[in-house]
Amino acid sequence: MSIEENLRLMQTLDNAWNAKDWETFMKRHSENVAVYWPGQPEPTRGRHAHHKES
């Protein structure tokens, strides 16, 4: 995947988060995603846990 394609996909994910477009949000994350937030000692693990914190 090119840098441009990766950036485009990341932008669609940011847009989905901001618009609460959960269908796109779920498509852009694997079931076992780990999300590392600044200042948090442990990542959020799993697509559904990440969705819940949104």
C-alpha cells in the first residue's frame, strides 16, 4: 500500500469517527485492533471496546 493510499484510508477513518459512521468505523478496524492513546498505560483492545469508548 502506498503512503497516499494509507493516508486516504486513515482520513476516511477519522471522518467516520467524527461523523459517528460506525459501519465504516468497523470496516476500518480488525477484530483484534489495539489502539494506543496518549497518556494511557494500556491500549484499548478489540474493535468493540474501541467503539464503546467512542
